[in-house]
Amino acid sequence: MRYSLLITMIILFFAGCKKDKYTTAPQISYKSVSPTVVDQNSQSLTLTIDITDAEGDLGITGSDTAFIYIKNLLNGAFDSLRFPDLQAGIAKNNFKADVEIDLSRARVFSCTPGPHTDTLFFEIYVTDFAKNKSNVIITGDAVYFKCP
């Protein structure tokens, strides 16, 4: 009897500790940024993140849009971008995907007078249709922004 009670408690303990991979608030993790050297005339700067969401309410649908928020940690510049349209291949429940974001559309870059190169890191988070905010991540690789 004593051992069966102990075994039952251990099973309940481990069952209660199981963390669900898919949550109501989106969860993001940094994958990559490319290229790592850009200037004012660069055509693209692509950030790739891994994202999971229990409801899959991300992207663009009808009148609802999810957003990506970007902050340049060097100068504090902040902008938001519309989430890419994912509706064609989105699973409504337990959504998981790598999402590519064109950071060159964000207004977080600026050149002060004089030629120099800034080392940039970005803080990123997303919101879904229900306005649930994801965790906040910081890009792992530096972006070197060359100013003429």
C-alpha cells in the first residue's frame, strides 16, 4: 500500500510537469538573419524565426492581421510590420513553421553623418489575431549596417 501511494504520487508529479509545446500566446525562437552586412541601398534583410501557436491565428485573414514588432537595440528605433500571409498552408491547430520576415521594410535603420559601420541587434516579438503577445527574442547574429 505504501509503495502504490508513492508510485501514484510520482506519476502525478511527472504528469503535472509536462509542458505543452503549443500555447495560446505565440512562441518564437531565433533561426537566422541574412545577409549580415547591409547598407542604405540593400534590397533585402531577411530574419527567419521559428514560431508555434496553439490556435494558428497568425498571418492575414479578412479584416484581421497579426503583427511583428521590431526594435533596433542600438538606437531604440521601433516599428511594426504586418505578418506574412500564411493562410494558404496554415494548420488551424498546433501551428509550427519557420517564417521569413523582410526587415528592410522596417523603419529601424538610420545613418548619422560621416562614414561608419553600426553593429545592430534587434528585439522581436509577434502578436496574433487575439492580440496575444509572444515571448521577446533578440537576434543572435549581428547585422553590420554600413553608412556612407
